[in-house]
Amino acid sequence: MKSTPLILGALALALAAGPALALRNPALTQQRDLPRDQFLDLVDPAKVRLDQVAVKFNEDLQVRLREGKLAELGARSLDPVLDFLGRHPELSLTRLFDTLEENALDDWTALGEQRSGVDLADLNNWYMLTVAGPNDKARMLLEEILALAAVQTCYYEPIPRPAVCGSDPSPATPSYLASQDYREAAPTGVDIQYAWDHNPTYGNGISSY
């Protein structure tokens, strides 16, 4: 019976922690969180969009957008975040993965965790801040967002760049036409030249490997 106070103390600690413990399933493999400031120096306008900031809230929170305003489903305060948004009327907030409903993302996460045994990120905790007008203090904005305890990380959206294929480096790639039987006419192959003749746009300039 001497252990009873210890057990009661542990239970009291767990209850005081509230939903923070309940949201993580200890049976699942936990993912390693990214350093909060990993993307702090990525503010080159030639590489990132300075009008779009992706923000991820901590995994022990359930941050949702309700009637245009952020709310935490566990009833924990988001006042510092709301104060920040109030100080920046040039910022507008939307869900990052807004092509799917919240419940669909929750179902995907639950199914993924069931199949993988890995504690997956809550995709509903990701948001996009759109900056109206010029952003001449790009790094300072990230620093201010990272100062919010509810935020796990944030970054400017990268500018996609198409892959560029240059000339064939030395040594030259040999021709493998002789071993590409599938290019021949049926029944040996799919008669790819016949298909190219009907759509020369795809047939011109295609190399054989």
C-alpha cells in the first residue's frame, strides 16, 4: 500500500496534462520533429514565394478553422496566435490542404497509422498565410511566427523549377534499338512508330535508351 501515493500522483499528473497525452498514441512509432528554425534562412525571392508562408502547428494541438477563425478542439488557448494575426491585417489564413474536407484528412491519417504503425502528422494542423502587398521583412515575419509556442515550424513556399536535361555527357549513350523488341509491329511489340506517326509531336526528338 505504500505505493498508493505514487500511483495517485502519476494519475494526477496525467490528468493535469489533459489532451496533450491523449492525442499521441504511444503504441505507434513516433516521428522525429523538424527543428523549428530549419527554414529560417530560406528567404531568397528567387527561390521562395515571399507572399505565401506555410505554418505547421504542434502535434499536441488540434487547430481548426471555424467560421474564419482559428480554434483548438481541446479548448486550449490560441490567444497568442490570434493576437499575432490581429497585429498583421495584411495576412490572410487558409487551410493548406483545402482540397479535402477535415474529416477526410483525419480518416486518411487514421488509416495510414493503422497500416504503417507510425504516428503520422495531423494534416489539418497545416495552414497557409498569404501576405498581401510587399514583404520587405521576410525573415522577421518568420521569426515572429516561430516565437509562437503553438507553432512547430514555418517556411516560405518554394518556387518550383522544371528539370532541365542538358546534352548527353561523355561517354555518349549507346543505342539500344536492337534490344527494344517492344517497339516493333504487332505481334512482337506495340508498333510504337505507328503511334508516333499519328502524333508526331511526341515522336520527334525522342532518344532510344
